Amino acid sequence: MQTPRSILPIALASGVIGGGLVAGAVAVTDIGGTRTTTVVQQAPLATADASQKDGTALTAREIYKRDAPGVAFITAQIVQRTSSPFDFGIPQEQQGTSTGSGFVLDKDGTIATNAHVVEGATKVTVRFGDNAAHPAQVLGVDKSTDLALLKIDPKGVDLHPLALGSSHGLQVGDPTIAIGNPFGLDRTLTTGVVSALQRQIKAPNGFTIDNVIQTDAAINPGNSGGPLLDATGRVIGINSQIETGSGGGNGNVGIGFAIPIDTVKQKIGELKSKGTVQYAYLGVSSQTIDSSFSGLLPVKSGALVQTVTAGSPAAKAGLQGGDITAQVGGTPMALGGDIITKADGQVVKTADDLSAIIGRHKAGDKVKIDFIRDSKTKSVDVTLAKRPASVSAGQQTP
């Protein structure tokens, strides 16, 4: 008589090898009357990146257990002004409800979310795992980065601030975890990887948000404002938008976008103290030069100018954008523009560097811009302006 055997299913084995997302699985072997039970433990998502100091890779279960209590379910009562041919051109107010996600920044009750989640809100409430509704005040809004800060009364609330990591040093393929409230399903976890870096998306005021993280972790309506986490459970971005595909639906198609946490950290202090962020304005859009440009440009780093807004400080100073479109790393880029290597005497290695340097100035400041054009180094003084509240045709950032 043949001895019965039980083997580990192929799908289960793949799950364990590919990152350990299958937890508590059991394989039973019965040979010669002896039963052996093997419990397959969940493995860490990945080895923590060396750039994440003190980082120890955790399992998805461990990250969820630790961080989910710090993720908020946000409900905003909003007023939208609409117009129709039947109201004689007089705008009418319509009330509605916006829902999204957020996460706790500190024990004082400060919560981060997206600006578009609370735009037009007349009343905002925040809920955690206990489902108690906490009234929230909108501390500040920065539409240029789709960031908003809320404040709740921390008294009697068991707050769980999430640790902020860094978006600098992320690489394609790094593990990601999203926790949020898609379609109102509170504290839902999804996993994926960094699918691409240096993406650009449009902010609520029409300006461009640069160096956005693309992930295939499932993000759906309601995830907006929630944290995107790394393998150590630290926040590397704020989930903001999804690509819906040509069908025009509103569900996940595996392409989501998160605002880099390094961008967010630059704005938190000003939002807390002033309620808004004032931006100096150069008037260019730029792209970080990295290895994907190898052989195409005379330098290995810098900010490649893509477009220059007509009438902007950059245009008045004579800076030029690209005039040739080419596929670089699978993304269409404008080549032939100026390569900014220094601003205000500081080395510019990335587009983020340029934005950060300009961001430390105010309107009216004069900044020296060093750039390469036709393989020759040039410099020009630019007098920065105040960024418009919203974008018009052709305008970009910083």
C-alpha cells in the first residue's frame, strides 16, 4: 500500500520565497504513521536599506500591528459651488462628504493628510480604531504639495505617532506598504514595491509636484492622505493619487502616487506656525539627472530644465527649456534645455535640490543660477517672484 503524502502547495511556496506575505500556513506530512506539522512563519518584507539608519525589516503583520493604530479615518463635510444654466449664472452651494485617510504626527494631536481631502470643508472629524469621532481643526493647507495638517484635542486619546523615514535613497523594487481607508473600509493594508521614482503629478492648484513615488501597492479612493511605509514601517510618502487607466474608472490599476516624505517634512513647520506655505518662484520645471541619462548629457547630475514659464523670473533671466522629446528610462523627457548645477552658490545634484534652495528664499531675493548650455558653463542672476496661488497655462514649479 502506497504511503499517503502531503506537500507544500506551489502557490504557498511562492508566497514564502517572494517576501513572506503568507502567514501562519501549515504543511502536514503523514509518513509511516508519524504526523509532523510544520508552521510557515511570515518572513520580513526585505532587508532594510542601509540608508535607513536603525532600520530592521519587519513583516507586514508586525508593521500593521504597530502602525495601524496611528492611521486615521477622516470625514469632511464640504461645500461645493456649482453653476447651471437654470440658476441665471448665480453659483449655488451643494453639500457633500469627502472621506480619506491620515496619520498621527505627534502626541499633540497633529495629523497629516492630503489638501484635497479637506478642501472646502466646513466640518472635519477624525476616527481611529475605537470609532470615536474627534472634531478636527484644519491647522494649515499647502495645495502646492497636496498637504494638510489637522489638529484634534489629544486629551483622553491614545495617540500613536508614526515614525517618519526618508524618501531619499529609495530604489525601484523596495518594498512598500499602504494603510488607509479605501472605499470606507477602515485600516486596510496593501503591499507592493516602489515601481518608479521621480514621477510628476498635478497638485490641486495646478502646479507640478516633482519626484513623486510610484507604487503598485493597491491604492483606491479613500486611501488619499494615508501613509506609504517602507520595510521598517516608517513613512516614506503620503498617498495622493492613482492612475485610473483609459477606462476612466476609479479603482486601482496598480499605479499609485505618493508625495515624498522629505518634501512633506520641509513644509510641516511653516504649516504649523503660519497655516500656509509661501513659495518663492523661479518658473521652471526640471528633472533630476541620474544614470538613466547616461551618454545623453555632459554631466552625471544636476537639474535638467524641462520647461520655462513665459514671463517668469527664469524667462526674464534667459533660462531655456528643452526642445527635443526623448524616452529616458521609459518616460518622455525634454532634452536640450539648460542644466542647472548650482543655485545661490549651492551645488544642485537633483531637481529636489533646486526646489529646496529656491524654497528657502522669499519673493524679491536675488539668486545666482549656474547652468550648462551647449557644454559651456554660464551663470545668471535671477530675481525671484511670489508664486501665484494657482497655475495658469504654461506655469510650472519651482
